[in-house]
Amino acid sequence: MTPAGADATRFAADLIRIDTTNRGGGDAHERPAAEYVTARLAEAGLEPVLLESAPGRANVVARISGAGAQHEGAQHEGALLLHGHLDVVPADPAAWSVPPFSGEIRDGVLWGRGAVDMKNADAVLIALAAEWARSGRRPRRDIVLAFTADEEDTAEFGARWLVERHPGLFEGCTEAIGESGAFTFHAGPGQRLYPIASAERGTAWLKLTARGRAGHGSKPNETNAVTRLAEAVARIGAYRWPVRLIPTVRAAVEAIAAAAGTRLPDGALDGPLDADELLGWLGPAGTLVAGTVRNSAGRPARGPAAGTAAGGAARPGAGLLQAAHHAAAPCCIRHCCIRHCRITRG
């Protein structure tokens, strides 16, 4: 293993052992991981800035100065932003064969919450800075490294806060590389695809209200607002939303099919589509767009257990209701509302 590879492994394991679980609603604590990142970057000769958006909600930004123009026209290149997030979604140890915050290497594989999403990538960025410091190498253009809080929830305490309160840290950045990019996708024997994201799914918020008849919890009540609300959420989750491809997604499907050597039926992408049928045409390569052509209404966003909240996202250009609710007491309720629903839009 190269020194940079050893560094990346060690940094990733160390970060996994720092529990930065984001349970949503502001319940997260990324500062210990941010302090670790700050220390490693400082060891590499950088001057990282640690910024708290709220107590315990910390972000780290550092800039690596470029070496300057190496060829004609290079002086006009902007800075490149490389970013990752420090928080992770919850992990139930009972569902893991390896403790989720152990950072254990077993059978040549690093295990733990964040090993894929995305403390591994954070570790690579830190290891890159350390390698450049050892070798004396400098990038041609400025590189801005950003490690953010709150990506797994709303980004209110992370990326959003940084760009609103500290935009100067990103001065000159013209491109950015973050999560879910530059990886190899094996679409079949001998078929390797390298997807490029050109659109994002989005979210918006909505309040869903159900009304019923007031009554005591010990009395039968056929017009209970809570059960009506639960039934509505269940119908939303079970509904099979039709697929409507916007031009960007359509181009992606066509390109993926061509790269995978799949011929789509004539007119296959015209009009309403069934997602399963479309993905079936693409074969293994359909995995690349499975989350794009489907909405995630009513699907849990943070783990396999059902609780008081559920989340999801919508394909680019789509709009639908997805529910996330607070539990309500089953008695003496006439009026009940879900205060934390999301409606997703592209």
C-alpha cells in the first residue's frame, strides 16, 4: 500500500470511530470529527478554518494555493472545490455484523457507518493534502477543501450556512466535485460506465392536516383524525407514481442504454412510463437511474425501522407528496396535522 493509501485508510477508520450521527431536526454533533480534520490538515501545512453554525455543528474549510500558470491560458482557471460531509445517518448495532462505529478492517474491507457515505471520501481528501505536503507538489489551480455538517438532513448547519455566511471562502471556485461522482459502475461483463450528474432531485415542505370528531380515548371513534392521517400517508407511500422524463433524464437514459449496448424499443421514452419496465430494459445499468426515475415518497430516509419520521426525494422535474409525521396521542384528538411533510420538486 502506498503512503497515501495507508493515510486514507487510517483517516477513514479514525473518522468512522467518531460518532457523528445525524438524527435530523438539529440532533447531531459533528465538531469532534471537524477537529480531527482540522488537525490533520494543519499537519499537512494548511491553515484550515473551523466554523460552528450552532453549538457542536462544525464545518472545516481550507485552501491549497495553486502553483500558477503552467501553460498558456492557465492563469484564467478558477479554483476547484472538493467537498464532503462529516455527518452520517443512524446505525442500529443490532443490524450490523461489525459494530458500526468500530472502524474495523475485516477481510481487507473497512467496516463502519460512513465507510461508503462518506468518511471514506473525506479521508481521501485529507490524504491527498498530506501526500502533496510530503512530495512538495502543488496543484496548478487553487483547491478549496470543505468538510460540512448536516448533509444528511437539510444542510442548514452546513453547506447552506457556509455559502450564506462565509462566501469568501469559496472565492474563485468555478467547479466542484463532491459525493457520488467519478466512480466506476460495472454495467456488465467488460462494461464500465462513469456517470456524470447533470441534475439533482429536490425537496420542499408541506403541511398535511386531517380532521375528525373529538372524543375520549376510551370511546370508539370512527372519525379519528390520527387514523385518517395514517391511512392517507399509507396511500401516498403505496401509490405507483408514473414516470415522466425531463430532457436531462431522458438524455441520461438514452446514453446509458447506448453505452450498455441496449436498444430501447421505438417510442419507449415517449409518454407515461412504468419505472420497472424502463429499468428492465436497461438491465444492470438501470441501477444508475433507479433512484432518478422513481420518487421516494413515504420511504424511510434514515434506517429500516419505522418511527415518527419518514423521508425521501423526487426525480428531477417531479412533484409529489411525501410524508414524515410526528406521532400523536390516540385519544381526545379531533384535529391532527403532520408538521414535517415534504413535497419534492425538481
